[in-house]
Amino acid sequence: MILSLSQKCLSDGNFIYKGSYSGWYCVADEAFLSDSQVKEVSTEGNCHKVSIESGHPVEWTTEENFIFRLSSFKNDLLYWLQKGWCIMITRAYNFKISNKKIRRYQR
């Protein structure tokens, strides 16, 4: 299923493409952070940026990766969200789409 979906996304619609993005990256937190999530601190006369949340140092990084073109599905997603549909995850990690309010679902 996943293989056929990824092949369809790559070949039919160019929905997955190779691109790059840059930003503040915290190695310890394994996360890219926005400008509002970092602050500059001075330690022993040296200025550097750290994550506001964890205090771990960040570094400016550019990463090449595969990116999913979510914008291609904007209208479909808005329609789906406006209808109030949700995905319920069962205990066995099966997915069920419903137009009912979000609730915990068990088999």
C-alpha cells in the first residue's frame, strides 16, 4: 500500500520532490526551530543561540530532503475539515474515517 502510494505520488502528480530548507537546528532536540523559538545568550564572552524551550545550542543548517507537496491537496483538505470528518485510530492502529466528533475508538 505505502509503496504504491509513494510511486503514485512520485510518478503521477509530482507530489513528492527533492528540495532543501534552512533554519535553526538543535542537534540535541533533533528539531528545526523558528526564529521565535531561539534566543541569543552570552557565555564567558561568547555569543551563541540556544533553544528557548530546552536551552540546548542551535546551529544554522541547510538540509536536503524529500518534501511532500501538501499544497496540491489544499481544497480537498479544506473540504474534509469543514465537513468535520476525523480519523480515529483504533487500538490496533487501524484508521477509520468518520464524520462524527472525535472520540476514542476501540474494536
